[in-house]
Amino acid sequence: MRSRRPRSAAGRSPEGEAGVSSPALFAGIDLGGTKILVLIADASGHVLGSARVATLAGQGPEPVFGRIADAVREAAADAAVAVADVQVAGVSAPGPIDLEEGIITDPPNLPGWHNVPLARILHDRLGMRVYLENDANAAGVGEHQFGAGRGFRHMIYVTISTGIGGGIIIDNELYIGTSGAAGEVGHIGVAASGPTCGAGHVGCLEAFASGTAIAARAREAIAQGRMPRTARIAEHNPPLSAETVYLAAEQGEAEAAEIIAAAGRYLGIGLASLVNVFNPQAIVLGGGLTNMGDAIMGPAVETARTRSFAQSFMDVRIIEGELGDRAAALGALAVARIRDARRAS
Ligand SMILES: [Zn+2]
């Protein structure tokens, strides 16, 4: 464990670095597959202005660069500040990412993006120093710095939506691993056989407990003539998603409720692995599936309890995030602030 912070020369806390050589204003940019969110904020995460535009990823990278730059200008105008006064920007983007070079290498949900040097491109267009971080890590840092994870030295962030991702905070630092790829909690193995994840592994948590997995189980059942209520809701309001299954469960369809509960139990296996391996103070949960509340979290927490070391489970608080869809943009901003201060020192 001693080698886990190879790039932190001094090991100082981010708080100790802020305000000394950092500029006062930051841009946090969340580049998603469907939308781009830009926040202008001060070092304490106080948001002064924002802008939100559609990504329109299908048009390829070049028009998206322009939309990001325009959204930054719009957010600066909303904050009543000059773009030139915002000297540092953090970008939350789908992985995998070359963190050192600021390159988006091969994101599955941004078609046509291959080895895009986004940090340099945005630097050239906006004049800011730009730092990239993968989206789940960024959201984890956001919750740790400004949200539900404040005050916890050891915190794991888990986002559960169409996929499952995470961010690991150890000793108040984001743990990124050897090549920046750590924190892939959606790829914790929970079964020796069964469905494969997006990366092609067998038995990953993501293939059992994500929104995509819940929808896939429902489609299988419907193809066999079961789950008529889920089928009816999906017919009126396509496409069939985890939300559809949840609505049917709320309306009393037992098999829909069981699919969600089963996803929750697998999630609990993943959470127990995190509790047993990291002994964290908090696990902060984000992503759309947390809106299912007890239907998924009840079985998840109960399964986590039965599979965790008793003391470790007593030590951990499993809580919902506070920042919603602003977590990644705020976290990107925080990551940029920390890296920029380190580079300057
Ligand atoms: Zn996997």
C-alpha cells in the first residue's frame, strides 16, 4: 500500500495548497454522452454560473469541441466574469483517459473519439490550463470535497446508472492506480458465470446490478411471456429501462420487484467487497438507480452486512450523494485545482 500515491510529491492536503498559488476561478466541465454541463466556481466549490448544452456526440469530435468552448463562455457570462479570469478548467469525461497527457483514448459512448488530446485542444481555444479525469472518479472527488463525503478520510464513491463506476478516496486523496484506471467497482467479480459486462468479462457486478442489466433481465422475461405490466408500460413509454421495471414493481408486479431486489443483492456483494478490502468510513452512492430507494438499497445493505467483517460494517456509513448531476463537474474542478497547484509547486 505504501506505493499508492506515486504522483503526490509532498503529500499535502488539497486544502493546504488552495489559495497560495491557485487562481480564484475554476471551470468544471462534465462531458457526457448526451449532455455537457459547465460550472464556474470558486475554490470552495461555490457555483457562480453554469451552462448546459446537448453533446450531440453523433456529429463527431470537432463540433463537440466548439460546443464545450461555447458552453464555457456562456457559463462565464452567467457568472458575470471574463473567460480570461478563469485560468484552470477540469474536464470529467468518459474513460479510458491518459491523465498525464490529457487525452481521451477510446470512450465507448463518444463515437469517433480516438486518442483525442482534449486538454490541449481546450487550452488552445480557451487559454486555460486544462486537466482531465474520468467521470466516476471526478464525481467521487466532487462528493468528497463538496458533498456527502465531506469530512471522511477514507471514502468510496459508487455510481449506479446504465453502468456502474466508482472512485476511491484514501487518506483524502483520489487513488488512481498505476495508469489512472483504478476504481472500476462495476467490474468487481460477483459470479463465476453468467452475463458479460461491456468490457467482455464474465460475472462483473455491472452485468448483474446496473440499469442495463435490470432492463436486460426484464426483456428476457417478457420474451418468455412474463411481466405483462412491465411490457405494457414499456409499450406506452419506450424504451424499456430500469425505470420501467421499477414503475411496474411499484404497481405490484412481483417479478419486477424481484429483478430489482436481485440486482440489489448483487450490489450488496460488491459493497461488501469494498467494505472488506478498504475498511472505509463511508460509501457514497450516486447515479439514477439510487432513486429506487429501499427497493434496491434494502437488499443491497442487508447483503453487504451479512458478507462484511462485523467491525468494518460498523465502521462504514452507506449514504446517498448530495450533488446529483453536478457531482462530476464539481469534482473535475476540484481535481484541476489540486493538480494545477501541484504542478506550480
Ligand atoms: Zn467487467
